[in-house]
Amino acid sequence: MDEMLLQYFKKITDEEKALLKGHTDIQKGIYTSQKEFVVDNAKLLQKGHLIEIRPHTRFAHFPKHRHNYVELVYMCCGTTTHIINDTEQIVLNEGDLLFLNQSATQEILPAGRDDIAVNFIILPEFFDRALSMVERDHVLRNFLISTLSNNHSQLPYLHFPAKNILTIQNLIENMLWTLVNKKPGTNTINQITMGLIFMNLSVFAESMLPNQTGSYEQDLIFRILKYIETHYKNGTLTDICAELRLPDYYVSRLLKKYTGHTFKELLQQQRLQQAVYLLSQTTLSVNHIMEAVGYNNSSFFYRIFRKKYGCSPKDYREGKQY
């Protein structure tokens, strides 16, 4: 990490100075005016802003709380230990990302002087431009977004050990730099940067998972979705179950729990998304495209395509969507 940025986040805040002088508790008034400990974006964001950053408060146990926004924790150096929903303990190491949606409760064990984490306070609408940058109906993209935006998501957090993914590290550092310097006109830059982060997470998610120490089910769901993304033409539930060494009923139940869809539905979603890409970006015939994405029954392909997009493949190519 850039040394100037790191030194900026290492500065002892007024709250931390009080803790070092003997105050033992977090000053809840900084974070909320409610009886229940819900960290309030109105306390941390300037009016009209969609995103802000603040260093994580060290030297004290941060008690159990929720947020009324999406929180992204980035670990600059050292470690922090987070307890999610009273049950799961996540240790963040240098370069790690932790996304928390509004349904998650979080508790953080005391951090030392050199354990530097930055909290991003992000309103859901900040992600609008980022979503437009990622392919519509991309299975991993849809899973990421549903987890971040749905208060009732079955997966309340996403943990990415991204230290070795240079592109993600550079993008996070770029965003930190613009937010620290507070230059006007950078909101669009930051929204686009977040879109690029999502795109890279979708591409590199699987390579981060072998070292994942968090949720076992998160690991599995990303592996299954990555398999669907890359094997949409000939992939089968039997094959991915054999690869994972898990029974098909368990994988099916896992997919339904976290995505709301069956393996077959997700496979079809990915095939149609690829068909739309080929229709708009190539001159291949509809029949060739149909075969390229894994269909050999033209009547079935036309029927599900029209059901999804409201028009035939030919009309879609000609821009005649209804």
C-alpha cells in the first residue's frame, strides 16, 4: 500500500486518544442515536454523499452492532477479528475485503496500533453504476448484488482474501486516494472503480477461495457459480457434484438457499446471457448461436428466449425488443 496513504490511516483519532487515556468503551454517540446499536449512515456520511471512509477504531472491543448501509472493510495491514451473527469468526489479513449487508450483525475484537483497517460506508444506490458495468444476468454478479442489497439474504457477508490480486489492490487504493483527497467530481470515478472491482471479483473469485478461512458454504456457492459461468454449454449437476465430492441433493439445496434458483435455471440463465452477447457482438446465425450455447432444440430455444426477453432472437439482434 502507498506509504502516504498508510500513514494517513495510522493517525490516532480523537476517539482512540480517549481510549488510550483509559476510556474503555466505544463512544456510541459517534455512530448512532438509537437505543439499539445500529450504526447510522446519517452520522457518518455528509448529506448528499453516497460513500465515505473512516479508519476502524483500534484499542477497544467494538460491541455487537448492525449498519443501515452496506459496509466494506479493507484490511490495509495487520489483522482484525470479526464475529458475524454471533457465530462465524472471520480474521481479516492484509489485503482482505469484507462486504457486510444490512442484515448482518458484527462484533470486532480489539485491534492494535498496527492493525489498520478502513471502513467504507456505502449507500445501496452507490452501486447503480457499478451494476450497469457488469454483464446482465451474470450468475456471479447476480449473487454478489443480491447478497449486498437484500436485507434478508441468506449470506450476510462476503469475504475475499484478495492480497495477491494486484488489480483489486490497485482499484481499492485508487478509491481510497480519491476519498481521502476529497476532490470534486470524483463520485463517478469511484462508482466506476467499484464496478471494476466487482468485475475483477467475478473473474478472480475462484482463485481466492482455496485460502478462504471463512464460510464453507460461501466457498461452495462461488465454486458452483463459477462452474456454471465457464461450463454453461455442457455443464451438469452430476459433474459439479463429482468435482466437489458432494451429493446432488446437497448442492441443489445450497443453490436454492442462496440464489433462489435451481442448477438448471442458473445454467439456462447463463446460456441465454451468452446467446444475447453473441447476437449483439457477432454475425453468427441464430442456429449457430443456439448450438454454441448448448441447445439443440430450436423450438425450445426460441420459446425460452422469447419468455426471457419478450422477442425472438432475430428481433433482439435488430433492436426490436418489446
